[in-house]
Amino acid sequence: MIEELEDKPSEGIDFESYWQLLRRRAWYFLPPLFLCWLAVWAASWVMPSIYRSGTLILVQQPTVPSSIVAPNVNSNLQDRLDSITQQILSRTRLIHIIDKLNLYASERNRVSADELVDRMRKDIEIELVRAPGRDELTSFNIYYSSRDPRIAQEVTSELTNLFISENLEVRQQQSENTTKFLDDQLEQARQTLAEQEQKVREFKDKHLGELPGQLQSNLQILAGLQSEVQTEEDALNRAKQQNAYLESLLSQYRSLQKTVKSPDGAPVGLPAINQELDRLKAQLADLSSHYTDKHPDVRKLKEQIAKTEKMKAQIMADLKSNPQDAPADPSAPKDYADVKDMSPMMDLQSQLKANQIEIANRQHSVQELQNRINDYQARLNQSPVREQELTDLTRGYDQSKADYDSLLKKRNDSELATNLEREQQGEHFSILDPPNLPDKPYSPNRLKLFGIGLLAGVALGGVFAAAAEITDDRVYSDKQLKALLPANVLVEIPPLVTPAEEKAQQRRSWMGYVSAATAVALILVGFVITYFKG
């Protein structure tokens, strides 16, 4: 039982066996490892050094808040940056940079311009930087790779200036185009509004007095005209009554000239004058109860009473002073007394003529007032129609005015935004890290190639050592022997080494140690060189 436990292989890693294996196969392991590493490391130094210069461009937000001046350009920075990148990486721009900085001078005679452009596009790299946790572009890096570090720095600086200037130019151009578009739209809206205003103006001029806003004034004027007509008709009636009285008085006076006086000398037609005076005084009393003494009708009535009383007094005086012998022709005056007798009749005729003129004037005034009443009545009848027509015109005018006001506000806001872009106060690019002058090559990554070569050498040495171990049929340990023999080993014979063989074995061991130490030292030196200069 004890023997079975002793014969059972121990579990775990047998470092002693691996160390013995390494010592036996050191010459199969170290040369492939060192040579493979040396080949890769040397190749990394043979490859041309590529230097990369980079700069960080920050996207600066507008200095004026958008709540005060809203931007009028495309707010999607990603789209605008893609457009700017396409413009800068265009063939024309890159050819200009290649000629300006004399890039790829050694390859110009061997390749075409399009190939140089493609080569430069591959050497340019643009890396976007977004805010943590948000999909918002806050900055971006521009890199350019070249074999000359100064050329890399100059090209990166040129690309940086192009991005900044192109962004300003693009934003300013977009802003100006937006403002110009709004100017064109505003001019069209202004013309439309002017046409609507002209239509409304022509409509108001054509239908002046029939507009809805003049309804109250028309009603007031119509009421005033109707009152004036009533006043004129009353005055006309009084004038007609006065005309009838004057004609009757004139007829009576003419008849009195041919009649005989009464025994007391009073004329027969005198009661008619008295009757007329009573009528006029009664009418005066009635008007005085309604109007003041300055009223035109009251004053006119007083003048008529005064004239009638004067006429009465003159007639009575003339009749009393008339001679006894009547003339042959009463109508033809013979002397101054006859002319004096005819003066009352001439006064009556003059009053009658004036009365007739007054009647004609009153009738004409009534007719004019009636025509004006008819005109204002027609205006009032047309007011609903004109109101509907004006509403239709006003609706179009109001819409045009609203469009014009809206465009005017947008245009003013856009002009403010354009001025903001011209003064570079809007969103713009600023250099956060200027293009650096690289002191170490970006490619090839010699430190990485150093590690790859070392790992490849270890793998290759392990393959050779394993192949040598597998193909060797000798037994180097008791475990291997026990695995080969069916019985247990009872006696071990130690190796019998002569002094010469012992010296040779020591010499080989020292040579192995020295070779391993040399290889390790060279690898360490290569690592130091690669780390500081690679």
C-alpha cells in the first residue's frame, strides 16, 4: 500500500523537471528566442519613423445667450462639421496644401496628384470628442502623420486654421443667406401688403359715406337734415301765408283808390289791415313763447309787423290828405301828390316781390335738403353691403399685415444673428491645445514590436525545445524510467564522469549561462533604447 502511494505521481507543477528541461534544451531555446526578437526589433528600426502632430479644437458656445439672439444657422454641429471636413479634404484644398508646404517631394515624380491626395487623406485623422453621458459634440482632435515632425506640425496647424476659418465662413455665409432670403420674402410681403392697402384705400374712396364706420355720423346728419327740412317747410308755409296776405292787401289798396271815403274819412279796406296786424301779433306771441327775440323767425315777424303798421299809418295819412277832385286816370300820377299816394302800393309790390323770391328760395332749399336726405338714406341702405365687402378686403389685408409683421420680426432677428456671426460672437472653434512638435514617432510602435518580437521568440524557442525533447528517446529521470519498466527500480547506478568530462560539462554550463546572460542583457538594452528613443 505504501509502495503504491510512493509510485503515484505527485500533483501540481514540477518546476524541477521544467528547470532540468530548460538546462538540457537551452541551446534549442535561447538562439531562436534571441534571433526572432532581434529580427523583429531590428525590423522596427528599419521601418521609417512616422510622427503625428495633433491639436484639440474646442467648440465655443455663443457669448450672447440664444434667448436674446437666436442663431439663424444650422444648429446641428455634426452635420456642419461633416460638410466642413468634406470641403477641406477636397482635392483642390489638399493639392494647395501639398504645393504650399512641399509635401511628398520624393514621390511627386513617381505618383499622380490623385494618389498624393489619397495618401494625404489617409495621413489625416479627425477624432470627435463628446460630452460624457451625452451625445453632444464638445470638441474634436485633428491629427496629421508625416516622416518629418516639423512637417506634421505645420500641416496640422494649416488644417486647424482651415477648420476655424471655414467654420466662420460657413456660419457667416449661412447666416447672410438666411437674412437675404428673409429680405426677399419681406419684400414680397411688403408688395402684397401695399396691394391690399391700395385696394382698401380705393374701396374707401369709392364708397365714401357708405362705410360702416360712418353709420353713426350718417344717422346724425340725416336727423339734422330732417330737422332742417321741417324748419324750412314751416318757413315756406309762413312765406306763402305772407304772400296771400300781401296780394290781398295790394288788391284792397288798389280798390281803395277808386272807392269813396266814408263820412268820417276812414277807408273801407282798413279793417283788413287791422285784421292782418292782429294775426301777425298773435303769431309773434306764439313764437316768443318758444324762441328768444334773436331767433330769425321772431325778428322777421317783428319786421313784418313794423312794415304793416307803417303801411297802415301812411294809408290813413294819404287818404286824409287826398284832394276832392279825383283824376281822370287814377293809375297815372299827375303831380307830386299822386306819386305820394302811390308809395304805399309800391311798397306793397316790393314786399310782394321779396316774398315771392323768399318762397322760391325756400322751395329750392327744401328740394336740396330732400335730395341730401335721399342721398344719406341711400348710404344707410348700402352700409350692410359695404360692410361685408370691406370685411372681405380687410381679412386679406389683416392676413398680409400679419405675414409682414412676422417676416419683419424674423428678418430683424436674423440680421442681429448675422451681425453676431460677423463679430465672431456666435458659436465658433477655438484652439485648446496648439499643434505639438512630436519628439517620438507615432508609428511604428517599437515598444509594442519589441514585446511582440520577445513573445514570438519565446514561442519559437519553446517549439524548438519541445521538438528536441520529443524526438530524444533517452531517459533523464526515474519517473520516465518507471513509466517504461513494468517493475520497480531496485538499484540506481550514478553517472561515472571523468575529470575531463566534468571540465567539459562545466565549460558548457558556463557557456550556457554566459549566452543566456548576454541575450538577456542585449534584450534589456534593446528595451531601454526602445523605451527612450522608440
